[in-house]
Amino acid sequence: MGWQCTGLRWPTEVGGPSLGWLRAGVVRASALAYGTELGFRAVGPRRCVGARGNACAVGAAVPGRSTGARCPECARLERAHSVAADTIADDPRMYRVYLAWFGPGMVKVGITAEERGAARLREQGAVVFGWLGRGPLMAARRTEELLRSALGVPDRIPYAAKRAVRAVLPGEEERRAEVAELYGRAVALEGAGWPETLERLPFEAVDHAGLFGLGVAVEVTCAVTELVDGGVVAGRLVAAAGPDLHLETVGHGVVVLDTRLMAGWELTGADARAGVGVPVADIGGGGVQGGLF
């Protein structure tokens, strides 16, 4: 058996993206650099990636269009142990509450384990973010709920919506200003339900546009919808944001590849000039991130 892809990874500390790989319990990562060429061929069938670091007990096949890359049983196990599922109220770790900006009028509140640093923000494709506070899990949860109820701030934004607004990103100062404004409204709630055990953190906006490689004016033409056995995706990497890779390809222009669709496939090398030989959806004309990459 060859190396099974586990998807795009962002480091805990500031650094570029990498692809994760798994074979017989051995985990590896290959760093990605903008401007370099890469190509791979999928070897099927696509298999479940397992849960909580454990392999799928039956090696179940999963659909090509699934971004979860898990069979129903492994998906249930993974979800049962996640912070989002609210099943680990006694978690002793320190958590941070963040404000994440994805585009004009698109800011969300969320929490992440402090030990993970800003990796969660990069995984979500947050163009700008700022920390709001730190404290125990339940205090972080209550703060998240306070912002939702008092200020109407969502805790989820559909990924398709995040992609769509990247085509019209304003300048850096305007991006930061929207996060700063929400931070001010949030800290004004300290006397109105702010948990005593949540320490407020000073405002500092972190902009990921450079880290993601945004700003190169190349129009995105299409997005990969699934990989198939024997299918090739190859090109020059021009940007990466959240789980997405943006590849300048032969014959298709710049193609968006959600690396969650790669997870569970065994991938072998392919000629970087081979283009795209998997199903794609035409998004030319600015439907998703047009004009940015």
C-alpha cells in the first residue's frame, strides 16, 4: 500500500502549508511552496481515514465528493470527542476565544485550544483574526454564546461563502478595522454576562493574506468536485487558503482544489504539466475567488 493523503495542514506556529501523509501508522508531511510545480494521480478506491488517530476498523470505502473522508461510524467517533460537540465539559485545557474575518460583513466568533495557537484560524481560511480572551472551556463557550445572542455574531460561516467573498477583499487597513470594531463591541459586554473566568486579551489583528499567497491577479476558472481512480491533478501552486490549493494548470487555467477531497486517496506522482483529469465545476467569471489568484 502506498501513502494515503490526509489533507492540507497548517502549523501551530506561523509557517506555510503542507500535505499530510499516512502509511501503516507512519505520519509524514510534505511542505508546499508557492510557485513550485506539483502533480499527483489518485489510486482508488478512496478509503476512510479513521478517527482520533486510529485506522478505520474495516477500511471502508467513502464517496469521492465527501469532504469528511470518513465512514459513518468513524465520523460518529470523531464528532463525539470534538469540542464542537460539547461532550467534553471537563476538558482541563486552556481555550481562546477569537474573532475571524473572511470578507466584508463576514466575521465569526469561535474557540480553539490555546495549545493549537492560530492553526485553527488558518485551517478555516480566516484572512484576518484577533484574540478576544482566554480561559477554561466553559467560560470560552459562554463568551461565544454571549456574542451570538447579544451581538448577533455567528459561530459558523459556510465555506462556499468564504470563497466567494475573497474576490472582493478590501485593503489591509479596512480588513483590520472590521475586526477591531467587533472587538470593541464585544469587550463592552464585560459588565453584561462576560464570564469572570475569561481573561480579556489586548486587541491585535493578524492578517493572513500574505501567508495564503493572496494578491496575485490570476482569475480562477474552475474547482475540482471530486477525485477519481486514475485521475490526475497537476499544476503550479499559486496560493493556499484554508483547505484549498490554487493551481495554475495546463488547459484549465487556475483550478481550486479542496484538499479535503484528497484525504483517503492513495496518491502517486504525475507530470506537473499533465493538467486536470478529474471532474471540475466551471466557476469562471468571479463565482469563487475570481480575480484574486
